Amino acid sequence: MKRFKNILAIYDLGIGAEETLDKAIDLARQNEADLKVLHVLDVRADYHDLIQERKKLMNRLLDGINLEKTRFDVIVRSGDLLSEAVSCVENEQIDLIVAPTQYGNGWAQLLGTDLTAELMRHTLCPIWVVRPGGEKYYRKIVAAVNAGKKNASQCPINKRILEMAASLAEREGADLDVLYAWEFSKEDKERLLSELPDHVRYDISQNAHFKAQDALIAVKHAILGSDHKSRAVVRYGDMEDAVLDYLKQSGADLLVSEGLPGNPLVNAFMGNRTLRLLNQSNCSVLISRPKPQHNMIKTLSGHPYRGVELTQTDRVLSENAQD
């Protein structure tokens, strides 16, 4: 069973902050992990007294939690939240970030320059984005995989998604649905565009559906085993639309999916699958990341973000996602 060892919770006093902290505490307890709670003051100087007062407040907040005192720590800093979070991830060997849903800046979410997207861009550990108003304990987890790619059963991305989702479902006592959104092959699309009797069109659609179902079952069995108690679900259509529709239909509490933040300029013109799932899903989202290789990401601490670093980092992430 996969488990997390070092969890970072971002506490920002905003909407959903308490639920984010509660989920991080639950995850730390379930995984017997160390928990770091990061709170960053938005000031441009090191106001020592203010930082000490805020740290006392945070310690009082966490005083009654059901977690060993040696297993959690409160980190209060001043400055840029992104830089401090990235620094903490690298210095503390964090393998999971738990962050609240970002609100208030639609353009930043659209372009992929909000905190969540920037964390994806500059770290390689999974990111759990908590939606406020959800259930404390999850009953339904949906893992979105691509069973249609070449060698899908050996794909590291599919493997990470399914192993994380299965482990979480077991710990939460939740049902796990493994979802694959499929589309017609180029050959089938061409046939369907031609003049065909209705029964032939129906046969083409049914054959494609069963082929997608067989592919998904093969992936699920290869990674989780043939006796794993999860449900294989196939839906026809665009991946984003199919996933979002199924999340609403099934009443899912958590989506586990892959994620790359993309380049803001490209996002503005072409959109981004990960960002759309993050911004439009009605449940919490756990973003699987490329296999951690911390030496590939340049620490942001102490200097501002520059666009050229974005392009280089995006390329590294894209290359790792293919491994």
C-alpha cells in the first residue's frame, strides 16, 4: 500500500482553510506521516514580532489535534507564499502538498498562474486541492486514466494514479471508480461520416465501446490485480467533459488525475485540461505528478519568478510525464 511520509499543508486563513487543515491532519494520521503546516504573512519585510505572534496563534489552533506532537510542525514565514512553499517542499522532502481551492482571480486560474498551477510548475510531488463544503470522509473516489494509449498497462502515469487512488480508497473506506473517457478511432470516425445504415452505425459504436471497456479492464487488472474491488467505467466523449459530467453524476468526493500546468500563453489560446478539471470539478482533486526528481527543479527561494524558467521547467515536466 502506497503512503505519504512528509505532508505539507498550506494554511492561508481564507475560504476552506479549516477543511484543508482537517484533511491534511487526517492524511497524516492515516499515513503515519510527518505534517508541516505552512502559513505565510504577505509582508515584504521580516517582521519578527508579528511572525512570532502568528506562530503562537497557529500553535493554539493545532494544540488539540489528534496527532503526536513530534509528528507535526508549524512554519510561519513572511514574504512570497509560492517561494516559501517551494523551499519547504525541497528542504523537508515533502511528498504531498495539501492546499485550499484558489478563489478570486479568474484570469490567474484561466492562464494557470494561480498558486495551485505554480506549485505544479515548480514542484514534482502530488498536490491535493481541497474543495470547501465537501464530506469530511470520502465515500466515492474517481481515478481518471488513459487506457487508450500505447502500452497503457505499463504507463507510469496510469500506475501512479491507480496506486494512489486505491490506497486512499482503502484507507478512507471509499468506493473506487476507474474512469476512461474514449473517442472513436480515426478509421471509425471516417466510417461514421459516410452513408451507412443505422444498424451498422450502432455496431461500430458498440464495438468501440466494448474495445474501450476491455482496454480499461486490462489496465486495471495489470496494475491493481484482477480481484481488486473497484469499478471500471467508460464514457464516450472529450476527456474533460466526460470526467466533469461523471463527477457530478456519481457524487464523487475526490478526483485523482494527472496534471501538467502548461505555459500561460498557450493556456490563454488553447486551454489546459488539468486547469479545467481543477477549476470546474465539484469535488476535491488530487493531482498526480511525474516521478519526483528534485534536482531538476530550481529553487525559487530568494528570487522572483522569471518566464524563461517557466518554459524550461514545463519542458522537464513534460519529458518526465512520458516516462
